[in-house]
Amino acid sequence: DSKCEKAAARIKETARGSVTTMNIDTASLASVKQFAREFLKMLGEDKALDMLFLNAGVSGYLPHLECIPLSVDGIESVFATNYLGHHFLYRLLEPALTRAPTARVVSTSSAAGFQTYSYQVATDLETLNSCSEPFISVSVIPINYSYGQSKLAQIVWSKSLTRRLPANSNIYVNSFHPGVVATDIWDKG
């Protein structure tokens, strides 16, 4: 991917060490599994992973559609991309994270988590894929309940994972709202 290669080149200009690029489609559980397998092989069997930054995302704002399309796995694609793929990736990489003296897991969320469906986060596939509450717009800002749901799920997952890890865990989990950032996320859906 040329965008990835350009970013790697910019990093190499100012950073010491090596930069390796890999592609992943977090909307596809098979892609996440393949990525984790290749990454762990490249990392080395007994090596540690110090940082996992979960930042992939799509807005899902497609005003010409009434419902968000489903992923290749039959899961609402915004939820699959922004939340489920991240959760699965963490589960696959958790052993490498536990080998680090201190490991950080950071999930890029959003204040859009306050703008979600009336049920907040679906707990079953039928509800998740139902498209029960449509898009709304306020001024020029699209409010997409699906996007908000995925971002709220990230926050809930980060809190849940923090509680699940032992008190003396070396893994620190956070989610954050980056604020307004120059990005093309709304252009691509």
C-alpha cells in the first residue's frame, strides 16, 4: 500500500531503527488471524511486544445507503472494522504483550461514543446487523449511530480488559478521544 510505504519513509527520515510495514483488514477475521500469525513469526517466538496501538477505523457514513453493509464474516462492517477486529487482534497478540516488562494497549476511540443507538452497544448479531436506527445529520456533521456504537464498544472493552487483567499485570490498557484530527475517514465511509 503506497500510503503505508510513504508513512514508513517519513518515519525512517527521523527515527532510529528499522521500520517494517504490514497490511491488515480489521473487518476480516481471517485477515486479522493471518496478520497476527505473520507478525508473531516476524517478531520471534519468545520476543515481547511493548505497544499495540489499535487505530484502524471507518466512519460508515454512506448517505446513499440506508444500512451499513456487512463484512465478509457477516458482521456489520463498521463494528467489525473499528471494534471486533481490534479485539481479536489483541487476543492473538496477548501472549507477546505479556512477555514485555511493560506493555501498552491504546485504542483510538471517539466522543462519538455518546452518539449511539438507544441500546448503546448490540449484544447479539441480529441487533447488530438490523439497521434499526438510521443515520441522522446535524448541520454538516453526519451522526452515524453505527460509528458511535463501535467507539463506545472500544471504551467498554478497554475498561473490561483492565478489570480482567490481574492487579499486577504488565499490560496497561487505555482508550482515548484524539479530538479533531485532519483525516479522510469521512470521505471513505
